[in-house]
Amino acid sequence: INVTSDVRVKSNILPWAGNALGLIRQLNVVEYAMDDAYKPFGGIYDGRYVGLTSQNVYQVAPWAVNTQGGKDCWECLTGLDCQQHQHWQVKQDLLAGVFVKGFQQIDDRLVYLEAENKALRLEMVALRGG
């Protein structure tokens, strides 16, 4: 799956009003060992990895998972060995917009809290008479 970000292939473009931080909170970041046959970069790293599981991401952001035809398969949904479907793949780039929106939401909170803090400090100075 190759997904282009070019505006020329998109229509009905609207600002996303979803709660990015709420979605991000539902993503379970896990540490894991990778089966030898699936280690990235030719298996040159033999340590532990940190990432997401396709099954968890699918529950939160199904548009970011290529289910390889197994979206209705009980074995695939629960992460059991399935002989009918290929392994699911998270398209990390499809989550980039959610992460950017999450940073924007955090920045909005930070700006608000800084302004509130400044106002409270000014109020305290005024109450102290100076």
C-alpha cells in the first residue's frame, strides 16, 4: 500500500475535529522481540524493539492498518496464528497526521496554561501591592 499525500488526489478536504490525544492514549506502545524472519534491515539488530501492534492500532485507527483481507477473521483480530491471511501491517505514515494534531493540542494547552500562569502572577503582584 502506497498512500500519497498530494492534495491533487484528495477531495472533500476538511479539518479533522477528532481528539488526537484521546486516540494516542489508546495506542499501546509495547516492547518486543521480533521473529527472525521478520526482523527489519536484514536482521542485523538482535535486541528488543519498541512499537505498536497492528491489532491494537486497528481497534483505534483502522484506516492505518492493512489487514491483508483478515479484518473479519477472529484469529487475525486476536493475534492468533491464521493460515488464511498474511500478517497485518501498520502504515505508520497514516498516523502522522494524528501525531501532529496531538502536538498541536498539547501546544494549545501549553499556551493557555502559560497565559493563565502569567495572569495569576500579575494578580499576585497586584495583591501584594507592588
